[in-house]
Amino acid sequence: MKVKNIVFSICLMLLSLTLFSQTIKELEQIESGTEFWNLYEKTFPLIEQDTIAVIKNFEDAFNQTNNSFSKASFMIELADLYISTKQLDKCLDMYENLINSGISVFFQLRGKTYPRFNDAFKSNERFNLLLNKNNELVEKANEKAKAEYYIQKPINYDANKKYPLLMVFHGGIGNIQDQQHFWKSSKLEEEYLVAFVQGRSFMYTLKRRFGNTGITDIKNIYKDIVNNYMIDTTNVILGGPSAGGMLSIDLAINNHLPAQGLILAYPVKPRAFGADEIYEAGLNGLRISMICGENDWAIKSQKEMSVLFDKLEVSNRIVVFSDYGHEYPDDFSNQILKSIEFIIREDK
């Protein structure tokens, strides 16, 4: 009887591991987003001054790179510029080039096509043919898509040493590379394992969503990280922008993950968020840092969350930048450091 029970337990474990591996994946390597972001930050301020020169810069970069993330990112910028300068055929030529190479460049959600500047092609037969081909690529990618994560290891990483963990989730529709660009700090580079997570739902080559499976996928990813890396589970921080911030709050309040703190960039307020939910969660010393913009459409609810946290004695800080909206401030790297210092304070 004992042998049967042991065999049954082993079978269950193997089944669990199989199902586990079908839904999540650790990325050992990832295409860098640095090439795109370096050119974008250098070029973007010049768009209104010399649009033609900016287009030329992006075209040159597009033609010279073999990085599919960079190509798709450059094309997003080029498409907007081509349409604004009435170069519609040139835009369609480049769209076709990418789609034929297997890179999808649009996505459709609730009956609408994004990016929205493609509205200029609504009655264009060639565009609609490309859209159909693009959607076939997206559908095929979704057949095998998994929630993915990439572990950024600290300098002088020691596999036998325990590290604090920061898990970063993109917004409603996003990717790992963009979050890597913004979540930079000497503190993270030297002391933390950083898990950049992207959702299972494939929107197009550049973008993912967490969707209905997001919470389950993230819980499984956390288990996978703890199994494969030496993690200080008393020092776990969750964070992300916009809906990624909302997801972080949800994960903490519903005790899905053992979070010590949250770093929230212009977060969206969860639907189920009130005194009862927070009180019942028993947050056990959770400390929350919010970095917001005064011109953000969500600023009212962000301030309401801070007030409610104060009333329920949940330690939190909120920093509001006067000249920013629903976006990362230029000071975000410094705010990451200040947020970590706030979260790990010993006098809490």
C-alpha cells in the first residue's frame, strides 16, 4: 500500500511539473532593447525640428539591425512619422517587409486595431490584407505562448548566496525590454535579483498581456524562481507601472506572494480595493512607495489609495511630480533607491 501511495505521489508531482512547464518559461537570453532606446532618446527631441532627418535615422537603424525587437520598435516610430508626413506607401512597404519576415506589428483588441495611427489605413485594401496576415502570425504565436521571465543577476553574482528579489510586471500591454530600460538603479545592479515578467497573452511581437491567467502564472513563476535561485523570501519587493502596479497591489493584498514592499509607478487602482479588503489582508508590515505624476488621469485614485493606507496604518510614501502624467519621471532611477530605502528601514 505504501509503495502505491509513493508511486501515486510521484505521478502527481511529475504531472504538476509538466503542467507547470507548459505555462511559464525562464528566458536564459533576451534580445536587448538598448539599441532602440538609445536612438529613441537621442532622436525624439528632434522630431518637430527636423522630421525628415529623424525618419532617416530610424530607417538607417532599421536596415542595419538584426534585432527583431529593435526592428519592430523602430517600425512603430517610423509608421507614425510616415503617416504624419503622408508617406503611406512607404509605410505599407515596410509593414509588408516585417510581416513577411515573421514579425507582427499590429494588434486588435475589442474590435479596434492598434497602434491607433493605423486608422489612416481603414479603407486601404492592401493594409487589410497585411492585417489579416499579421493576425495569423499573432494567432500562431499564441498557440505556444507562455508567461515568461528573465532574471537579471547582480554584479559578482554568487549562486550560493541568498539575494533579495524584485519582481517587475509590465503595464496593461507591455514587455520585458521596456521595463529593463526604466528599472535601473545601482542598488539593483549590485544587490538584487530582478525578475522581469511578461504575460502569456501575445498581442504582437512587441507586446504582451497578463490576461485572466496572470495571477496563476506569476505565482508559478515565483515558485520557479525560489526553486532555482537562492532567494531571501523575507525580502521580496513587487513593482510595475500602471496596470503592473495594480497587479502588484492585488498580489500583495490577496496574499498571493509574500511581499515585503511595493514600488508602484503611476499605478491604477484595483477594482476590489477598499478598507475591508486591506484590513482583512493583514498586510504584516508591507510598505508601499508610489511614484506619480500630477497630470496623470489616475492621480485622484492614487492619492485616495495613499489616504486609505494612512487610515489603516499601512506605511506608504507618495511622490508626485508636477510636470508628468501617466509616465515614468526622469528621476525614476533615484526613486527606486529611495523606495527600497523606505521599504527595508529597520525602524519600521
